[in-house]
Amino acid sequence: MIKMDIEGYEMSALRAAMSLMKNHKPRLAIAVYHELENALKCAEIIKNANPTYKVEFRGYYGYFEPARPYMLFAY
């Protein structure tokens, strides 16, 4: 399992882990509450690396509008 809460650098880390996700498909738990667009891009990067991933968003951060997902889980 890979867990990330790296303050907006999740996309860079995921891009660096493309071959790992493609070949080994580790479970992922990623904090994505920083920006809604980043949350969606993280899901896209994961699915591009390995289309067999199932991606779920859980929890919502509603302090700012629009509300955005808090966590991304991929398995």
C-alpha cells in the first residue's frame, strides 16, 4: 500500500510511479483535498497507468466552495 499526503505534489509522485502502478498495482490512499482539479487528474493518471484500477473518492472537504473529495482510494 502507498499512502500520500504531500501537499499538492501527488500528481508528480504518481507520474513517477507509473511503471510501478502498471506492473504491480499497489493499493493507493491519497489525500486529494487541496484542489478539485488535482483530485480528478490524480484519478486520470492512475487509470492511465493501469486501467484495471478501481478508483473511489471518499469524504468531502466542504470548507471551500465547491466541496471537493478528501481522499482517493485505488485498488
